[in-house]
Amino acid sequence: MIRRKQMLDDLDQDIREHIERETQDNIDRGMPAEEARYAAVRKFGNVARVKEDTREVWSLVWLEQLLQDVHFGLRMLRKSPGFAAVATLTLALGIGANTAIFSLIDAVMLRALPVENPSQLALLKWSARNQPNIHGYMTSGDCPLNVMPGAANPYGCSFSEPMFREIAQANIFTATAAFANSGRLNLTGNGPATVINGQLVSGDFFRTMGLKAVAGRLFEAADDKPAAAPVAVLNYGYWQSAFGGSRDIVGRTIELNNAPFTVVGVAEQRFTGITPGSDYDVWLPLSDAQRITDDIFWRNRSSDVGSWWLTIVGRLKPGTELASAQVAVSGLFQNEMLHGAVPLFHGGEMPLGPGGRSPRSDQMFHGATPLPNGGTGPGRARVAVQQAPDGAVSAPREAAGESMAKSAAKTPVILAAPPGAAPGDGPKTLSTAADNPQVTLLPAQTGLIGRRGDYSNPLYVLMLAVGIVLLIACANVAGLMLARAAARQKEMAVRLALGAGRARVVRQLLTESMMLSVLGGVLGILFAYWGAHAIVSFVSSNQTRPLGFATGVDLRVLGFTVTISLLTGILFGIAPTFRSARVDLTPALKEGERSSGSSGHVSRKWFSIGNALVVAQVALAIVVLVGAGLLVRTLQNLRRIDVGFDSHNIVVFGVDPTLIGYKGAQVDAFYRDLQGRLAATPGVKAASYSVLPLLSDRLGITGFHWPGTPQDQTSMADGLAVGPNFFATMHIPFLAGRDFNASDFKVSAANSGSLATSVRTPLIVNQAFVQKYLGKENPIGKQFGEMGAAADHPAFPGYEIIGVVRDAKYNSLRREINATMYTPQSAGGASFELRTEADPEAILPTIREVVAQVSTNLPLFDVKTESQQIDRLLFQERLVARLAGFFGLLALVLACVGLYGLLSYEVSRRTREIGIRLALGAQRERVLKLVLGQGIVLATAGAALGIGVALGVMRYLATMLYDVHSNDPVTMIGVAVLLSLVALAACYIPARRAMRVDPIVALRYE
């Protein structure tokens, strides 16, 4: 600064000396002194311009002018604190809402996988024209798939272990890894027993991911050998929470499902699983799978080409294109599928069990990955298919309802055949070229979707809503700026009259707009942090597992905020800026013109920028409000559904004795004992259990042969295995027949084993089953589903209907009630249902004590009331309805504030006109109608435009709605009426002020 001042002083001195020399020369030529100096100055030119041009050469003049603009802008904002506060708060709400939702979209949809160089990872996805001839298929919901029986053009990303080993040995990738769910794990050896989630991974998994250990070491190839000692790697977060972050955990032994494992290391903090949204507590080698589950389930799994259960990813070699690697992998896959020892494509339907398609009953589960011992995956999978002789299922499943997914059929899982089935004994029909099996390599970043699909639609809908809110905020502030610009027209006119360029004025005004947007952005980050934290807290409170996504404000979110702040500043500042720069100097400089209404501009009563902004605000608010109204009505409709049973005063919890070694008859005896103890507990009215709890977003589907249909045709019905007294506990009334008795459970247990009896499995069906399959025929005593003996399984006697119960919702409120078969529960895991006399949550400590009396090493899981379970089932609807409702009300308030601001400005601008009208005899009611009329016309125009836009936009919400049409007239009319009432209130305040104008004061105005 000192050097700059010295240079300016030197410049002044040089200019003075130059003019003095020229003046002296003129005097020497005979000019008078005064005329000589005048001539010298005239010859030199504009001194100020010369100084300005010189300074531009010396320095960055734009920076200097920017600082001047900022300084002047701050002064102007200090002079109008009310305007500055309202504009900043309005922008902060819009920017903060957008930043909050974007931070969630960034965490869920945009962030890279938590591995080294994720762009080098490729996911293997198979596809074909016909179903593969396999007998087992499992998935954890890592990627989209289509493997349901009879599906056309099936595809998926699960492969057999022999295929994985062959691909790994082919040296196509730098490293190849495979992984699968381990199922539910019961951990002991660290205080009270707990249930955790685990993942089975290949020996090269962590090397393929490029991960390091924060303690100990990670798996090596030698750890994934059958003869290797059982080892485990812990998740960093689980290590911290369960073991306090102690490094002594390395080398310590823990027990998982009664099998000892040595902890060899802890994975780095950023990694909770490669699939987006996954959150595993422990990783185990593939070769140790048989230690934690039934040996029969894993028999010959390492060499069984017909059991597909592994997801495979490979790291591309440096310089290798995805396409070239795909050609190599697809060729290897085709060769094995079409020309291997057991050709796996035959141009027909995928058989669900060994020996090909048979009339034997098939059991499917929507909601999680069931394992034969009752374990499950961590709730990512949506469907499981398992062949079972009597429709009995093996266990309760991890609550997929904790996720936001509503369509269970998105992720089918087909499991291996039950005990007695020999893997690999499927049909060996020669394949045909028409099957066209092939492998596609997808970038792992986009191919692995996990729980991204659960959250994507709601987040994008909310992003659209907050984007509209931001537009309304911009229009609102633009209206305020227009009113402020009108008040500053004389100032702008004086600036222009004194020689300021219009570009300079535009720059000054845009700088003020940018300052407001920057202030709004800074405050918006605080709002965004609070908003995102509130949303994440709401999500976390509705699920038992962590969210699985690293949320928070990072550089990308900050960059988004900065960008949107700058764009916002430009957006709302353009109209006021150019309006001010186009001011007509002559009328603007005249006294009193501001109150006359001209103000240097030609009046456009109904086509002014201010009116257009208000109409736009109202229209955008209508769009958001209509969307919010439809989503709120959807939630109300779902809550009013008759579920078919009494959901009040019911507590539900899962318990799985197979995790601690119970088998067969021991499991049934455990359930009977526990049921008796719970039923005798004070405060409990009734107790029962089922393989899946009702309304848990999990579903069993049973396949069977119905008499009178072709032998190769499979009939389907929902299936649920239940314990004694289930229907009385749930208050599901019988319409005909009887309930299950003790002998029914013995028959079911026998028929589910390897030696079935000749007695049919007793069956209870619902009304929908009778209507679909029996019509007016008497259902009691109806027999079906028989299956003859084969080399790999005994004969199955089929079912006999002994009762009919009322229709009840099974897995989802949205899904229509289908034909449902209830069978006696036998073996596997179960979910207990207890009906209490009072608040069910108050009895939870007593329930834990009762279970502990039976076994201290058996933890409860998924403990919740039925009401809480329904709330979790409606979690997505509740979240979206709440946020959409909030953003809708915010849009309504902003639009009405904009309308109020415009009319207030109009009243202020037309004060003199109103005074003249009143002085000439106009009634005050006419003045009131004059102002109200303008506001109502603008609100009506905006509402009409908004409803027109909503009619076109709301159809994209159709998949999220229930029992309400996207163009529902009741919602649109209701929203229009609501906005009209609020707009009328906003118009009335300035209208009343106009009615109270004193004509004498108004005529002296300015």
C-alpha cells in the first residue's frame, strides 16, 4: 500500500510538472497566464482518465473494483438489515435443503467404493436366453438379477466355486476375489452372546480390494484352504464397539456358532463391505463356511458346479481394457457351461431341485437369505427359493424390512436342495447354442448396487422437491431485489448521469446479489448439517443395523454448495440488475416521480417482472404441495389398511437355537418349552411363533402340483410355517375347520425329514386360497401336492386342508393378499409373537429373563413391537411424506411471502395514487378490493399454471403411491384451496394498509 501511494503521488507530480511546462511554453508564446494554463490542461486531456488508464497498467484494476464493490455492498446491506436478514434466511433455507439432500445422494449414490483404485475393479455378471440347469442359487442382493423359475432372459452375478477357481487361475485379472453371506452368527467368548453379521470371502479378497490391516494382518491365500486353521478378520467399527479397540484382540479366540475362530486382524476403518450399504462385523474364509452352518448344506460345495453362490470381482491388469477381459472371461464361462462335464444349459426351465422338475413342494422366501441351519445373511437379499418336502422353512430371516426396499421380488435367491438331495445330480441334457450363456464385465462402482436401489428413488424425489424450493427462494429474493432496486432508481440515475458505465452498475449490483447468496450459502451449510443429521437419525432409528453409508459434508458437498450459491446469486440478481441498469434518467431524476408509479420505467401492470416472479413462485409451490399431498395421502391409506389381525399389544422377537448346536427334534422341543414358559409369564395373554413374523417385508412362497393341472405345471401360494396357538395369538379367526394340534406337528416334522410318513401334512389356508383353487368346493379334507419317490428323495404324501382362516396381510401392506398356506413349524429358526395385556415394551426385560433361563448363550434379535414393525415397514413412506410435507409447507410460506412482498411494494409505490383516489371520493372498500384483486389474480394464475405442471410431473411418483392416483383431483383441489386461503391472508395485510392511507399525507408524499 505504501508503494502504491508513492506511485500515485509520483504520477500526480509528473502530471502537474507536465501541465506547468506546457503552461510556461504557452506564456512564452504570449498567452495570458490563465488562458495559457487552460490551454495546457485542454491539450493534456482528462486528468482523471489519464490517472485511471495508468492505474490499469500498474495493477489488477478488476480486483480493486471488486473490493470497492464488496465494501459498498456491505455498507448497503448494513443500511437495510431487515432486507438483508430476510433475503439471507430465505436463500439459506433453499441452499441448506439442497445441500442436505445432496450430501445424502453423494453418500449413497456417488461416492467411490471404499477400496483402492475402485475404477480397476470389474464385476462379473452372467446372462442367458434360458434358465441354467442348476440346483442352487444364492445372492446377498449385491446386484440386480432375474432368476425366478420360468423367467425369460435370466441374469445374475452369482457363480459356482469351481467357476471362481477356474477364473482366478486363468490369470485374466491381476487378482480375483469372491464373497457371499455367512448368515447370522452367534458370537460367544466376549461377554453375553450376541448376534452379528458376517461375510465369507476368498483368500485373495483383501489383496484384490487393496486394503490394509490396522491391527494384525488380513487374509492370505493359505487361509482359504480346508486344512487351514479357522481365522477371522474384524470390522474396524465392530472392533471398537465390542472390544474397545484393544490390539490384544489379535490372536484371541472367539466362538461363532459354537466354532472357535482366531482373530488375525482388523480391516481399515473405511471398509465395511464392498457392496454399497453393506456393514459386516466379521469376515471369514470361504473354506470355513462348513464350520458355521450345516455340513449337509456345504457338502461338495467347493466342487459342485450346479450350486451358484459366489459373487466375483476382478482387478484389471494395468493397460487392460474392460472389453478385452470380458472376451476372455465370457469364453471361459461359455466353454464350461456348454462343454463341461455337466452342461448347465439345456434350453428349459431352471429346476428347483435335483432330478429336474418334479411335483415336489418348493419353498421360496422373499426378504433374506435363509440357510438350512436357520442362519441368514444380513438382510440384503430379497427372495430365497428352497425345495422342501412339506413346505416347512428353516428359520426366521433377518429383517429386510429395515431397508427402504418395498418390492421383494427385485432380488431372488434360490438355495440348495434340502438334506437327502445330492448336489450335482441335476439333468445332464445337452445344451443348445440357443442358450447363449455369456459373462459381461461391469465396473464394480456401478454394477454393485446393494442398498443404493433402496434409497435412490426417494432421494431423487426429494432432490427435485428441494430444487423447486430453491427456485422459489430465488424468485422470492429476486422480487425483494426488484422492490429495492425501484427504491434505488434515483441513486442509479445519479450514478449514470455522473458518467458511470452501465456495465459498472451491473457489476456492482451483481456483486451485492452474490454477497447475499454467499451469506445464504454459509448459513445454508449449517442448516444442511442439521438437516442431514436429522434425516440420518430418523433412518437409523428405524433399523437395527447401521446405515452402511458414510454421510457427512466433504469437499464434493462443499463444492456443490459453493456452485449452487454462485448460481443462485446470478439467478436472482439478473432481473433486478438489468432493470436498474435500464433506468430512464430524465423521469428518475425528477422529484416525486417515485410515488407516481412511473419511476423511470414504462408501466406494465400485468406483465411486469415482479408479477411473473410471483406467478412462478405460486406455480412451483403448487407442484411441491401436490406431490407432498399425494405422498401424505399414501401414508394415510397404508395406515388405514385392515391387516387381517390385531396388531396392538404384540411383541415380536427372533431366536434361533440352531446357532448353538440344536438340531432336529431338539429345536422343536426348545420351541415348545419356551412357548410354554412365555405363555405362563405374568402380563402375557398368549404366545406362539412362526418362521417369519407377519408384516416384516419377508415372504415365503410355496410351489406345489394342483390336481387337474399338467404334471409339469407348478402352482404357487404364499407359505408360512407357524407354531401352536398362532392364530389365537394373532387374533386371526377361523372360518372353517380346526387349528393345528400336537399330532399335526409330529407329522410335519416327520415329513420334513429324510423319511417321510404316509400321512399328509396338515394344512390351513386362507380365504384367497379357497377362492383361487377351490371356488365353491368344500376345502376341508382337500388333498393335493403328492410326489412320488425318486433316487434322491423319498415319496412325499402331500397336503390335506384341515382349516380355513380369514385373509391377513403377510409381508407388506402394499401387496395384495394372495393365496396362503399355513403349515406346522418344524426345526430351523423362528420368530416369537407374544400378545400382552398392557404395553408390550414394558415386558421385554421379563422376556429376556425367561429366554436366559432356557439358555444363557442364546441371544434375542429383532426385538420390537408389532406397531414398531409396521412403522419400519412404512419407513420409506414416513420419511418421504415428512420431508415432502415440510418442503411443501416451506414452498407455500416462501410463495406467500413473495406475494406479500410484491403487494406491499405496490402499495408503497402507489401511495400517492391511492391518496388521490380517496381524495376524489373512492370508497376504502374499493381500495381494499383493488389490492386484493391483484393478489388473487396472481395467485389464481400461479395455481392454474402449477396444477397444469403437476398433472404432467406427478405421474413419475406413481410407483411410490398407494390407493391414490397421481392426478388425484381431491388432492389438487385441496392444495389449490389451501394456497388460496394462505394467499388471501398474505394479500389482506398490504390491502388493509392501503385502505388506511390518509389522503392528506399521501398528497404530500415526497
